Amino acid sequence: MTKRTPAAARSRLFLGLALVGTAAALAGFARTFFHPLFAGTFRAHPVVYGHAVLLFGWIAFFLTQSLLVERRNMAWHRRLGRAGGALAAGVV
């Protein structure tokens, strides 16, 4: 049995939070956004589409970063983290 360090436990916590957050966002917007979008019946101002892309991009970014840390791929985590600054600026 391998001993889990506090850092490993923390990375597992963040991965769990990212998975729960992703599932909650998908479930929460399924009826009002995703189903109409894929059915071709969703109509909104282009700003709404941009908002959706940025915010769901942020959720996907958090999930990706958490997976990279959990798998101990710190080189890609850091490389992707630099690009995340641009995404963060767009979210703000």
C-alpha cells in the first residue's frame, strides 16, 4: 500500500471538486441550454454564446489542470497554466 502525501490528497480533492463542478454545470444547463442548442432551437444574442464558451472553457480548464496534477504531469500543467491567464482575463 502506498502512502498518500498531503499534496496527493489535495490533488485528489481538487480533481473531485472539478468533476462535481463539471457535472453540476452540465446538469444545471442541460434543459435550458444544451438540449435546445443540440436540437437547433436555441436562439440567443451572440454575447450569450461567447459567455457560454468562456465559462464552460474555464470549467474544462479547471478539470484539465486537476487531471494533469493528479497524473503528476507537472510540465503540461505549467505550460497550460500560462495559457490559462488569457482565459482568466476573458472570464473577468
